[in-house]
Amino acid sequence: MPTPLNIRDIGPDRKRALEQEAKAAGTSIAEVVRGWIDAGIARSRADRDRAAWVAAAEAAIADEAAHLEDHGPSLARFRSTHAGSA
């Protein structure tokens, strides 16, 4: 069973806002906060995964650009070597 979430020193305005959110959601303040924390953690993980994917893609794009610079496009090279044999 979940234990109560103890929130200290967040100020009366935040407490009031949390109470209103919990009332609107029909749940406890603790559940509202847990949901927000879980959503924040999931968002952070997704952002890190996306950043890692972008970094890997940037490296791959740079590698492909270097290959194109050195060797030209692969399809054009394939066509030029097999065009005479058809």
C-alpha cells in the first residue's frame, strides 16, 4: 500500500494549488504529486534517449558525409560499374 507523501515548506500557495488539483482529479494530493514525479522522470528519460539517438545520428551522418566526399554516392558508383555490362 502506498505511503503518504510528506511535502514540507512548499508554501501556502503551492499547497492550495495541490489541493485544488487533487480535488479536480478526485484523488489525493500524494497521488497527484506521484503522478507528476513519474511523468517528469519519464520525460527526462525520453529526453536523454532522444539526445543519445541524435548524437549517434550526428556521428553517423558525419561518417556518411566523409564517405560521400571520398567515394561519391554509392548508387551512382554502382550504376557506372554495371552500366556497360547490361
